[in-house]
Amino acid sequence: MKNFKKWFIRLLLLDATVFGAGYLLGKLPGVVVSLNDLGLLTLFFTFISVVIMLIFFSGLNKDQGARTIHILVAVSLKLLLELVLAVLWFIIGKKTTFNSLYMFFILYLLFTVFTTLAMYKNLKTKSL
């Protein structure tokens, strides 16, 4: 769990960077950034990342077969939870403006790259 704590601190730093960048972008003339939407989306993506990384890191301490299953479950659950979030955000929340669309996919890409790199760095030393 030492790796999870280090990863979680980096996730909190990423969240702070996202909020700071959103705030600074909102100060630019002609750029509209809803800090409420940014905060809500960041919270949901952070929750999804924490859930999948808990599954991932709990599987690292298991034998080779269980480790593979944990990784597959984590990646599959990430896809499923983010699809549910997209449906909730765009269809139920009716957030269909270009600003909302760009914000969603930028945060999706940011958190996906962050969790993928974290998984990769931790799997470099362990084989499947």
C-alpha cells in the first residue's frame, strides 16, 4: 500500500493543478470555464481513478493469476464507469456545449494517461 499512498498524493497534486489551470483559464478574456462543472467532473474522475487503482494495487500482492485478473477487472471497470459518467454528463445532465465537451474529454484523457502511466510504472518490476 506504500505505492498507493504515493500514487494518491500525486493524484491530489494533479487535481490541484487541474483546478489551478481551470481558474487561470477562466481569467482569460473570451474563455468561459465553469468551475462548478470542472470541480464536479474532476471529483468523478478522481473517484473512478481511486476505485480502479485500489483494485489494481490490491492485485499486485497476489499470485500471478490473481494479479492478471485484478488488472483486467480494474481496466474494464474504468471503461464501464467512465461510460456511465459520459451518459450521466451528456444525456442526463444535458451538458452538450462545446466547452463542456472539451472539458470532459480533456479530463478523460488526462486521468486516463495518469492512471495508465501509474499502472505501467508499477508493472515494470513485476511480470504478468
